[in-house]
Amino acid sequence: MSGTEQYDLDAYLDRIGWRGERRADLATLRGVHVAHVLSLPFENLDPVRGTAPSLAPGDLMAKMVRGRRGGYCYEHNTPPGAISAWTVPA
């Protein structure tokens, strides 16, 4: 998977178990945040192994969504930023 691939919102929401509507409101943002925290564990295996985690959308999709792994703190902060396009009113 390419590091330049766009973030797959449907796959991410499926991974965190989000079944709610996609609305640009605070309740939705809170719900997605809670689902993320409950579904994706914190892990620091890559830094411990001496590997720098990639924050490229495709790499995050491969690791945390399709690979069903957790992530390091910076990796956890990237998906919510990537999905902000549908949570922030235009």
C-alpha cells in the first residue's frame, strides 16, 4: 500500500465500530473519538524496535485499520485529523 494513498474513511469507521450517522456536530465527533479510543490500542512496538512509525495515510491504513494493530501517540492523532473533512461544516 502506498504512503500517498488517501485515508479510507469507510474502512476506518468499520474498524472502530462506528455505526452512527456522519454529521458535522459535536455529538458525532465525541462518538467517533470514544469509538477510536475503545477500539485501537496504544502500542509502541515500532519505536522500541528502532523503527520510526510512518504517518502517511496509506501506511496508517495498512497498520492500524487493515493490519488491526494499534499505534503510537502520533499515529492515533492522525486519523481524527484525516476525517475532519466530514465533521467540520463547510
